[in-house]
Amino acid sequence: MPGHSDPRIHVILWAAGLLAYGQRETAMVTGQSATTSSTTAAAVSPPSLGVFERYLTVWVALCIVAGVALGHLLPAPFQALGRLEVAEVNLPVAVLVWLMIIPMLMKIDFAALGEVREHWRGIGVTLFINWAVKPFSMAFLGWLFIGWLFRPYLPAEQVNSYIAGLILLAAAPCTAMVFVWSNLSDGEPHFTLSQVALNDVIMVFAFAPIVGLLLGLSAITVPWETLLLSVVLYIVIPVVIAQIVRRSVLAHGGDEVLKRLLSRLQPVSLLALLATLVLLFGFQGEQILAQPLIIGMLAVPILIQVYFNSGFAYLLNRAAGEAHCVAAPSALIGASNFFELAVAAAISLFGFDSGAALATVVGVLIEVPVMLSVVKIVNLSKPWYERGAERGAAGMARLDSARSAGK
């Protein structure tokens, strides 16, 4: 692997955002997009689907080809962009992150955050999946597939390193891209923001012990600079900017002006995502072509754990009677990973060229299309979900009544 990993990770994340946005627009046209609960910030009416959005799949394919070609023919510019980083966080790509998530964060009304406590069941489910299920299920899947089934086909000296990379990948929940997934599934934005903030606090204390337990290491080097800088860059700064702009626009023009502004920001976000998609394959294209078999084998446990964790969270929310606008982002948060932290930890523990570092990168490559399919599933299954959630809510109400009567 090249020495600079974070740019590739961010680029992959933003390729996900690009594809996710395209799926969202398609869902809107076909009527599959779900509605949010009453606590959700006022919805912004989507613009009509233009040629650019309608043929988004074509642009994605062209960007993939362009990225691989440019990365091979003009490596110097990509290397220069890769060097513009602090604590494994690429600064130019951070700007592209802002272009995508700031418009989403502008929809959040902080005065409504107090209503998130109504969704305590969704928060509980997400925390359970993120911290009690996901790291351990990945450790099992890594041992099953990489340590046993695929072991004869992998470099013997890297097998344990591959498994370690998979564990690092699953040990910390995603910070930035969950806003994209939530927006894509019409998730409750206040729930999403609160859940991300809570996960970040827990991550500071739980990441090292969980990784140390699963890897059998007595001391884990936590890349604190990367962790803290990522939180500041991808949550604190975008939230502050978004709220300043939101309040200013509402004060001077009201809701209609805010809606028009968000509509105008849409193509800017798409163009930024297309640019990062080119960077993705400029950074990673040659490695994908050089090691397709290994990448394919590493993808199998990641693929399974994404579906397993998201499905488990979705079903638990349904059984608990949680609203779909909470269950959808809960399922997606439960399956997402904090790639910057995983890569930085893999490099600090095992080195740039280790199997662990490669596994974390493969994690992003496979998770992007899989997460899009999860989004499609939760959107299409909304009627089925809500029928079961109503029964779950009624059951929870009867249980509460029985407990009250027992007292």
C-alpha cells in the first residue's frame, strides 16, 4: 500500500455519497422515498430529476474509468493531493465532505433535539449493535472465512493481519457518512446527530479495550490525533457552519429562501462527489487490479457483517415499535464503520504495507454498494416494517401497563 491512506478512504466515502444521492433521487421519482416523523425538520421539496441526475450511473462509470486512467498516467498530482494531510486526515477532501453534509445539517433545528428522547429505544438498539454485536460478529466472521475457509489461498504470513484489520474496521462506528445514509433513507436528522455524538463519546473510552480484547494485545495505540481531528472536521465544524447559515437565512428570508438555497446546493454536492470518485480510483485503482483475488476474499466477511448488523438492528427496532424514520438510520449506523480511525490504527499497529491496512481499505470498497442496497431495502420495506412496528408498540404499551399495575 502507498504510504498515505486517508485520502483514499475519504474518497471512497464520498463515492458512497455520490451513489447514495443518486439512489435517493431515483426513490423519489418512483415514490419509494419514506416520510419522516413529526419531529423531523421541515422537508425540502426535491427538484425535478434532470439529465445529470437521471444518468448518474453513467457518470459514475465514466469517473471510475477516468480515475484509473488518470492515476496511472498522471500519478504526481494524486500523490501531491495525498500529502496534504494532518494526522492521516486529508484536508482537501475534508472540504469536499463539508460540501456534502453541510446542506444536510442545515435541515436540523437544534431546538427540536430534546424530542430525541422519545426515540430511546432506537438509541438503545443502535448502541447495542455498534458496541456489543458488530466487533464480535466481525471477529467471528474473520476467523471463519480468512482464518479457515480462505486460509489456503492467502499469504500465510498475512492471515492474522487481515483478521486484525477486519476487527479494527468493525470496532468503531462511522462518524461522517451516517449523515448521508440517514438523509438517503429519510431518517430523523435529530436522532442521527444525537446518535453520532453519543457514539463518539463512547468511542473515546471503548475502542481500545474492545480491540485489545479481540486482538489479544495488552496495549493498543489509539491514534488520538486522527480520532479527535476527524470529529472536529466532520462533525463540529460542519454543524457550526450549517447552523450559522441556517439561522442567518431564516432570519432574513424564512423557510422558502432556505428551501431554495438547499436546492441550489444540490449540484455543488454532486460535482464534489464526482470529483472524489475520480480520486478514489486514482488512488486505489491499481491496487484493485493487482490483487483482485485477495480483495474478493476479504470482501466476503465484510459483506456478510454489513447485512447481518443492519438487518439485526432493523428487526430489533421493529420489534420495539420504533418509528421507521429512526429504525432506518439506526440500521445503517449499526452497519457503518469509522474508516479513518480504522486505517490509522492499522497503520500504527501493523504498518503501511500490512494486511491489516489493506483489509480496512477493502472494507470501504465493499461497503459502499452494500450500504446502498441496505438503503434500498429499508426504503422498500417501509410498509412491512410499519405493520410490525405497530404491533411492537402495542406490545410495549401492554408491558408498561402491566409493570405499572404490578407496582
